[in-house]
Amino acid sequence: MNRGGAVSAFDAVSLANAPTHALRAYDPGHDLPALRRRFGHDLVELGSNENPLGPSPLALEAARAALGDVLRYPDPQGTALKAALARHHGVRATQIVLGNGSHELLMLIAQCFTDAHTSVVYSRFGFAVFPIAAAAAGARAIRVPALPPCHAGMPRGHDLDTLAAAITLDTRIVFLANPNNPTGTWFDDAAFAAFMERVPSTTLVVVDEAYAEYVTVPGLTSALRCLPEHPNLIVTRTFSKAHALAGLRVGYAISSPSVVAVIERLRESFNVNLVALAAAEAALGDRERIAAARAWNHAEREWLTARLRERGLRVLPSQTNFVLIDFGRDAAPIEHALFERAVIVRPMGGYGLPDCLRVSVGSRKDNERFLDALA
Ligand SMILES: *Cc1c(COP(=O)(O)O)cnc(C)c1O
């Protein structure tokens, strides 16, 4: 009601709950839809770690077929996709929860297991969603230092010792990404198994394995190997990266049945749409496609890294489909100059890495366009 004719100052923020006060809306950076309209195929998109090879033709065919059923709600249990994932990973379907992208699952996990009386531990230069998930749940976020920039093996990577030491009695979640975004760095199976031995069973360990399908280094398979002994472990995966279905939004988490049952309490019943369910199942079945994407990405990433290092640039080691370049000076003017040449890369100021740019491994043509523009 507008009393006395004065325009009352309506302030929705003052009505928002406490956790929301600490949040800011997602900053998309550049307006990509507008840039695509302006530049068409001349736009070089290396900012979002998408797979330039595109999805399996079988996934596209399944998606098209599923369109005929869109008058129906999707299967709220995602039964067929979960059965395929269970077979693929050698787990039971009751150990899997599906998400509208793995981002949704990271948020849900924090909502289910943390609140204002508990804390979340994560690493500096860890995936940006981790502190957001903690903040949205109102949990105390404990950010621990990363390995130093001069570290011989994994500069700026996760320091598992420091992370384990930061866990307190009220810590409900440790968030890790392996390999990590935006650094590209990783830790191996043996280091992770040793870490798990140090974590109390009252703390959940979430390992975000969004880039797992790209890994080629020996000694790193998956945190899933620790699941039989550690019911407090949650592994998240996504169809957005190597499977090249980012636009359909499908991710999943694998844990013990009791953890999954808790997450199911808060999960929206139809969170994964039926086109996405069908496409993801078909993509998972196309093993040759994933193997080819892994091999191609490995070769192309090594090629791109070699070209950059030839120019004297510092490139962090990576097991992902992107590289982090440390220019040793403010990278904003470089990012701007690339943008002027219709080459989109990811600035890292928000991560506290203003000297760095993250560049996805694109098609050879796009990588060459990037290298030319950089010169
Ligand atoms: C890209 C990415 C994801 C994927 O998120 P979706 O919501 O599944 O698209 C998750 N974690 C990390 C570390 C990523 O880089």
C-alpha cells in the first residue's frame, strides 16, 4: 500500500534472508549471445572449457527423439540414466543422485549438510562455486592457502596437508576439485587415499571431478576408489565438459546410499529434463567418442602449451581441457586486446589471480587464432 502518496522505498534486499545478503548475482562477463550475433563463426570462444568436438551423434539423435515426449514430465528418478551410470562406475543406482548440472548438486550438498553453526573447508584457487555454496547455506567458509606459486610440481594446486589440518569439529564439508578449475592442477590417487585417512567421518569430502574424462596422467583415476571404505565421500561428475553437453545441464554425484538419500530429500523432483536424460545416457554409451576426445584434447593441449612456453610464457601443468597462463603482470590489458580481436578467454581477477588468464583448448583453428592475437 502506498501511504500518503510518497513513493515508499521498497528494499527487497532488506527482506532477504541472512545468507542471501552475502551473495552477489552471477557475473557472466561478456554478453556471449550478443557477441555471437555480431561475429558469427569469427568469434573464438575459449572462456568456458567447452569441448569443441561437440557431443556424440548418438546423444544428439537421442535428444531429438526425446523431443517427441516433452508434453510429459521427465522420469523423476532418472532410472535409465542412473542404471547406465551404475554399470559404468561399478556402483549401485542407490549411490547416484542426478543434478541439473553438477553446479546444482554442489549447492544442494551444502544446503543439506551445513548451516550457520557449521563450517566448510576449501582451497584458495579452488572452484568458484565452493564458497558460493557455503555462503548460500550460511555456513562459515574456511579458505586454506594453496601450494605456493613456486611449487615445483603443482604451483597453486590443492595442499591436501593444509586442507586436512584445517578441519575442525564443526566442519561438515571439505570441497576439492580434481583436476582443479581454474589451475588445471591435480593430486593422485595415493595422495587422496592418505588424505581420506585423516578426515573424520563427521566431515563429508566432496571431490568435484568435472574434468576426470580428460585425465591421461598415470596414478590418477578417481576418488571413487575410496568410496567402499569411506561413506562420507561424495564424487561429482558432469556431462558438460568431455561429453560436450553443457547446454543440456546434466551432472551427477556418487556417494554412499545414506548420503544420497539425504540429498534426495531436497532435490527438486524433475530437476533433470527428459531431453537431457536421454542425451546423457546415449553419450555415456559412446565410449569411443570419449576416448577420442581425451586423446585429441591431450595432444592439442600439449601443442598449445608448447607454443606458449616457446614464447617464454609460464603455463601451469594441466590435466584438463584448459591451461592457466601466468603473464607475471596484470593480464587485464591482454584480455582486453584479445577481446578486441574477437577472442574470448577467462580473466582470473575474481580468483585473486589478476596476472593469469585461463584459456580453453579449442579447435586447432581457434587455438591458432588465439596465438596470433596474443602475438
Ligand atoms: C565446468 C565445471 C563444472 C560443471 O558444472 P555443470 O554445472 O555440471 O555444468 C563443475 N565443476 C568444475 C570444477 C567445473 O569446472
